[in-house]
Amino acid sequence: MSYSVGQVAAFAGVTVRTLHHYDEIGLLPPGERSHAGHRRYGEDDLDRLQQILFYRELGFPLDEVAALLDDPHTDPQEHLRRQYDLLTGRIGRLQEMAAAVEHAMEARRMKVRLTPEEKFEVFGDFDPDAHAAEAEERWGGTDAYEESRRRTAAYTKDDWQRLTARFDALHRRMADLLARGVPADSEAAMEAAEEHRRFISEAYYDCTHERHSGLGEMYVTDGRFTAIYEAIRPGLAGYLRDAILANAVRHL
């Protein structure tokens, strides 16, 4: 059996353009061509595409994926074993973080002050009270800071859950664009960045494109923010910063 590029794209949930790109860079050349020169993919090609998509989901750049898959000393079973270990490790870490965030949210809602031990257990070396103090020191007195503090003071637990879900969806959308190799200055990435800016404006304060660009820069210069985005997908902090800047440039 062999399949057309359109069929394979539908099977794998990727675009035809992506498959063309993988062919052009030598990552996934089709096993055969039709008499008319059209790409045809066999079972071995589908197995290789599955491996590529597993590694991409784990955040590996395409050049590293190619090197891993073309290593003559690593068999397909070893690839699957490595990917399984990486994925289960990530799942476990995300589950721990989700439970920790839920605990912190509940403590805030009930106005229960976490002990220093609990804070370090939840946030590692990131103390939320210290961050709040730093935020006030850096931005306190500004219109944006005062507006954000005024708005969030009235938020309920349901409000925070709704906002968190929306923000998470935005980050997943941006991470998906990065995983698919969509350029940060593409229309899709800039639209996602614009929605990111509008979310901040609606939820916290009037976030102009200039302010948004400043936030984007902070995502890559402040290690704590960088770590948050890198945990979602490696390279996301820089990708988001670049998309924000490109979006700002086209509006300004």
C-alpha cells in the first residue's frame, strides 16, 4: 500500500505544506513517486513520520530529529523507549505542577498564608509574595499597575479559572504554531500574538503594542518567565517574543 500526500496529511493531522517541507529538507522523502511524479508514501514512511511527530511534540528541532532518526546505532524500538520516557516524565511533572497551582489558588481564595516550606514545595525557588513585591517595585504607581490591581481585586475563583483556561489555550495555540515550524512573523503567529495582547487588555490593563513588546522582551530576559514558557514547549519564550514584536511592528 502507498498513500498520497493528501491522505498522509489527513492521517497525521499535518498540512500538505509540512510534508512538502519535510521532503525538501530530506527529513521525510517519500518512498516512491507516481508516474506523474506525485509523492507516494509507504508504511515505512508513515512509521518515520510518526517518529518525527513524536520528537516534534517533545520540542526537538528538525535538524536534531533528523540526526536521531538517521543514527545507524539506534533502532526504532529505542526511539520509542526514549520518547516514552520523555513523555511520561513531562506528564508527571505537569500533573505535579497542576496540583501545586490548585493548592496555591485555594490557599489564596481562603486567605490561608502558605508556610515557607509549602511555598518552596509549590513554586520551587519562585516565591509568589516576593514576585508580587517585585512587581509593585517595578511597576507600582504606573497606571497599568494600578488598573490591574483594581480589576483583579474583584475577581472570584471562577474568574481566575476562566482566565487561566483562556490564557493556557493561547499558549497551546502558540506552542502548536512553533511545533509546526510556522515562522514567528507569519500571519498566524502575529494573529495569536495580537489575541495575547487583547487578552491582557481585557483582563488586566490597557496593553498597548509598545507595552506588549516590553512584556515579550521580559519573557526571554527574566529567567522565571522564560522557564514558564519553556516548560510548555522548548523555544516558546523566544518564539512568543518574536511574534509579539512582529505584530507590534505591523501595527505601529
